[in-house]
Amino acid sequence: MMGQPAKSHEVTCPHCNAVVEQKPGAGRVKRYCTPEAGRSYRQRMRALGFDV
């Protein structure tokens, strides 16, 4: 899907697989549905030995 901004694509939270709503316009793509989901995902991946 070249030529389209990353924010126009559907993003799912890697922690809970929920669809993450994006605000239109410039800025960083949201990856997690909540900050707690991001912390939980990173903690779980570190426990499995990944460098996150």
C-alpha cells in the first residue's frame, strides 16, 4: 500500500488484538489501545527474552 500514510491503515493492538483508532493528521501511529496494554506487552516480551 505504497503512497498512503500509515495512519490510514487499520492497526491492531499487539497485546489484545483490538483495533486502535487513529487521529487524522500528522503524528505518530498509535500501536496500543491503552498505555497499560503497551506496558504489559513489553513486559511479557522481555520475560520471553526479546529485547523490547
